[in-house]
Amino acid sequence: MDIKRVIIVGTVVIVMSFGNAWSSLTANASSPAQWSTVNPADKDELLLKALNQPTDEDLYDALYDGKSLQDIASEQNTDIEDVIDLQVTQLTEQLDSRLASGSITAEQYTAHKAELRDIVTESVLTSFG
């Protein structure tokens, strides 16, 4: 198996489901549908639109070729701040839902929210080429 492919696919999965790393250590029987009112496919479409990518395959190929989200945005003459804002908004919605459902504490919410923009900004600048 090609290690580069494994790293890229893993990165795409992490980027698209970044909030899963912030779940609490206790089991939560809530269905994912309770965490968000937006269809995950719609969220993916918003990312593709922000990066001016026609399909998720195009985005995958660009990431596989070693480009960062910043590189892709620059090539497409789009503003990377729009991508960062989109991801921060989506992850904040997940945090809000998790706080409301009781799956994280107020302290966890505050800590995660405080570092959210920095983590997202770092992730859009990272390439795995």
C-alpha cells in the first residue's frame, strides 16, 4: 500500500471530520444526526465551493499531489480566510451541539473553542507532499 496515499486519505478524513477528536471520553449514544442540522454532504459542498473545486475527487487529487488547502485556494484565486471561516463555523456548530447534548462540559467547550481558529489555520497551511 502506498504510504503517501494513506497519509493523504487520512488527512482528508481528519479535515472533513475534525470535530470528532474533541468528543468526550465517555460513551455517547446520541446519533450523529443530533449533532448537526446540516447534511454532511452539504457541508462538503460548502468546502468545495469555498475552494472553487468542482468535485471532491478534484480536491482529493490536489491534496494527494501534496498541495495544502492554502495552495489550492491560491491557485483558484479564492480567499483562504473564507475556508478558515467556514471550517471554524462548522466546528463551532458541532461544539455547540455537543455542549447542548451534554457530551462535553462547559470547560471543555471553552477550551476547544479557544484553540479552534489556530488549529484550523494551521491545518489549511499543512501539506503532505
